[in-house]
Amino acid sequence: MEQRRARNRQNLGVLGESLAAKFLNSRGLTIVARNVFVDGDELDLIVLDGNERIAVEVKTTSNGDDPMDAIDDMKRHRIRRATSSYGRSINRIDAVGVRLTASGVSIQWVKDVM
């Protein structure tokens, strides 16, 4: 049962990251990398907005909660640590919240969250 929940959570995350990547791409950003692991921490997306290199944290929910609430202090710390260790400079950190409901998908993009 616990393995099924973990697998469902992972599948939800993969779906959310794919939707976020399509959303950002439709707004003119270029996806450079997905799921970049840096010293044990993960950067969900690395994108280019013109000459700016942006790390994007993606959070997805299907239970009605606000996905942005999942970016707590510990998550912020891990993202900052990963971006500072990333091989190329990151100009900005954004977040994309993906909310899946019975009535559809809503996506919220917050620039410069940290």
C-alpha cells in the first residue's frame, strides 16, 4: 500500500513537471534540463528566458491543496544549496504550482520566489 502511494506521488510529480515544462515553453522559455541532481539535491527544471538561466521548482497537487504551500523552509534551503552548487550560474529561482482537479488543470507561475 505504501509503495503504491509513493509510486502515485512520483507519477503525479512527473506529470506536473511535464505540464510545467509545456506551460513555460508556451511562454517562450527554453527547457535546458530536467531533474538535475546536484550533491543529493534536485532542481526540477532549468530553463532559459533570453539570457537568464532559471531554476524552476515544480509542485503538483491533486487534493485541492495549494501546491505552493509545499515549498517550505527546508525545501527552500535545498533549492538554494543546489543552485549554488550547480555548474553554471543561476540568475533566478521560480516556482510553478500545478493543481489537478476533476474540473481540469490550473498552473501558477511565480517568478523570483527566493
